[in-house]
Amino acid sequence: MPRQPMKQTAAALSLLLLVSCGGSASHPASSFVSYQGTTLVVRSVRYERSPENTLRGSAVCEGASTCYLGGEILVRARNSDDFARMSAELDLPVASNGPDGLKMPVPRQYERQWMQALLKEPAVLTAELAPVAR
């Protein structure tokens, strides 16, 4: 991605962080998002949690070998204006902009569900689970 659009994305998202209000990643104020037990519902689509989803320290693991950092996902925006609008609609703020993408906090053990939901959003180019630091 060229540097100028990434700077524009970061600037737009920083502005979004300053003007957003209400709710949090663990208790969204959005009418588009709900948590029903271990199921995430985004725009009326249900995302079920894997029964193998367990916590191991700061990591979330699915089975014996698939682990990722709990509480955040990495996202790349397709268009900064559309992404800012989507982020506000879903009450899903951006925590920071790093070399691996925009870090978005999500409730622990809902990372994969949020990743799947965001991949269906037109404003999202990529969404990935955050790797556990080695």
C-alpha cells in the first residue's frame, strides 16, 4: 500500500477516535452488534465461537497448535472514509496503527468471530488474528 493513503487512513481513524462516543469493545452501544452467549451477531449475521476456544495466558487457542493474541485483531482498510463510518456503526474503535495494520480491540475469545464479520464489510481489505509475540 502506498504511504500517502496509509497516512490518510491513519489521520481519518485518529479523528474518528477523537469524536467517537458511547460503548466499548466489550459493551458495544451499536444497534448493529450484539453478543448472545458465546455468539457474536453483526448486522443480523451470527458468528459462532469454536468449542475448542480456550484461554492460555494472553493467548486464545483453538486446539493444541493454533494460538493468537487475545483481545485484538489486525485490519487494513480499503477506504478510510468508509472504514471510519463502519467503525463507528459497529462501535469498534482503532487502538493504534502499526506496520501489520490497524489494531482493533475486541472482547477476548471473540477475535476469530470479529475477523470473520469484518471480512464481509466492504470497507475492510484484510482482517487477521494478531500473532502471539515469540
